[in-house]
Amino acid sequence: MKKRSWSSPPAATAFWWSRNRAASWNSASAPWASTSPRVPISTGSANFPLNISRVRTSRRSRNVCRNGSATSEKSSRSGTRLRRRKATPDFRCRPAPPGFCAGCSHRGIFYTLGKRDLYVVGDIGCYTLGALEPHGALHANLCMGASLGILQGYLAAMGPEAARSCIAVIGDSTFFHSGIPSLLTAVTAKIPGTILILDNAGTAMTGFQLTNRPLKRDDWERLLHALGVPEFAVVDALDVDQLESTLDAFLASDRLSVMVVKGDCVQGLPRKGPTNYRYTIKTDLCTQCGECLKVDCPAIVPSWDRQTARLDSVAISTECIGCGLCSQSCPEHAIIPRTLSFKSSVLTRMIAPVPWHRVIRRLRAIPPIRKLLNAFEKETH
């Protein structure tokens, strides 16, 4: 297994978007490109120029003015007159690349794939964002439902031994739309290979629509058995240990293997506000290794030292929904649920290694205890 080393702060703060889109944003085709300055944005040890335009719109007339001034039309008896407003200051806006939502169930599998030297054939869906840094774990994407066919063609051209270095990823909605015929073809051809079905019970990239018939674990097992898949498993999307062990077993297998990565789309969760089960970072246990930043969760907020360009501290914002993926990535067990953060550092060190993400998830799976947890889990700010 080939692990990737954590890069410097510029790669962590300005990824593909700032490197590729900044040039088009600064193009001369923009109407204000010739008048507005090029403001360098400091991201650690490198400067990425971005054209920051001082454009303001009047609330009354919605007249767009440039070079820091805005005009508003004010009617009077004598006619219409223009009034100039103060120039707006330059804001140094750092471009943010697109990414998964906080608590997204796709984040766990791409965090796992990003640490491996695999060629991943993707499909159409939110998981296409896995191609961006820091994951960089999706390398081909053609059209809806094409991932399984591309995998078969790749294995036919490169030989069966390539099945240990290439996998296919497809979402549940795309699988039911146009992925089942390709899977039946792979079963009939008896090709070796690993297919990941990312099941979040919905289509989130178009505003979140529920899948026609969301499948539970038993339903997936009966469906894959009926399709003739020789080897399959349904795993938790946010359990890193289970994802890695199952993926290792399927890559070493000589048969067609299908792994259903089952989770919930955060767009369909009834509670999106901050809860008592969101996580926090114990500063006395954190060593600023930056491993949690590889999860690429928007709720994890790093702070960089401007002089040394090194990671100074890490915090978790209220955007956290308590998925627990970041706690699994921390080698020092410095990320724990907020309700379990005690003032005593000795007690905190004792309970920190407990896999709280599994404990909370299993307790919530019991209906009577779930009601008690829901009553306890009140939104706090």
C-alpha cells in the first residue's frame, strides 16, 4: 500500500480550483479586468494572483459601478440626480474548491482510496468530487453508467492481473438507472474485479431526491445474490477499518466482488444544526500532524503560522454533524465527542481511544435508546 505524504499549506488551501480557474477569472474578457488590480493572496509559501474587482450594486437602482464607486438614482421634482458612494475596500478572498458536505458518507471511501495506489473509474454523481485534492482518488469519468463498462474494457486489455490495481465506483441512483446491465455482463463474462456501489439512498447533486426504493442491508444482499454476483458485502460508509479490511479482501480475490458502501446523505437528515454529538479537538493531545485535514471536511478549520508556514492549530466548527470520520483519522486520539470532553486531561486520555463513532451509531440503532438519545441530543450553539 502506497501512502501519500501530507503536503504543504498551499496545497491544502488552494487546490485545483485556484490553480486552474484563476487564469480564466483574470482573463481580459471580464469587463472589469483592465481596471481592477491583481491582488496576491498569500497561502503559506506561495502567492496565487486573483483578480479582485471592487464591484458594488446599489440597493435602490441596482446599477453596477466599477473602480470602487456606486451610483444610485434618486428621483426629485427637478429631475434625476446621481449620488456617489464611498469606495468599497479590497477584500482578499481565498478561492474555495468544491468538496463534499460535512458528514458526507462519500468522504470515508475516498479518504481510504486516497491512501492507495489504485486507478479508480468513476461515474456521474456527487462522488465525482473525489477527483479533487486532497483525495485525488478518481481518474476517469465518461458518462452516466459507464464506470462498469470501462472497468471491463480495462481488464480485457490489461489482463486479469490488473484487477488488483483498478476498481469502479458507481452511486446507487446511477446503478439502478444504467448500471445493472453492465453488472450482469460482468457476471456473465466472469471477469475479476472490484466494484463499489456508494449507497446514500438519494440523488443529492440535483437537490436531493430519494431513490425510488431505498435498500437496506438485507435487500442489497438479496439483490446481488439474485444478479449472480459471486462475492459481495455491505459495509458502513463511515467505518474506516471496515472499509479497508473489506477492500483488501476484495482486491486479493480472483472473483468479481461488489462492495456496497452504505450511508446517509446529509441533505436528507432531519437535523442539520449543531448537536451535542459533534466532535471537538483536545489541544493538549493534538500534535498538529495534519492527518485530520486529509479528510477534507469543511467543519475542520486549520490555522497556519504565517511566518513558518506550518500548521499552528486545528479546530472544529459548528458545521460538524458528528459523523466521527475525523476521529478515526487522528493517530493521537485527540478528536472526541464534545459531550465527553472533560476538564481532567487524565480522564480524557483514558476515554479518548474508545471508538465513539461505533458506540454512538450502535446505540442509535436500538429504537428505545434512540428515543432517549434524540431527547438528549438537543441543538446547542
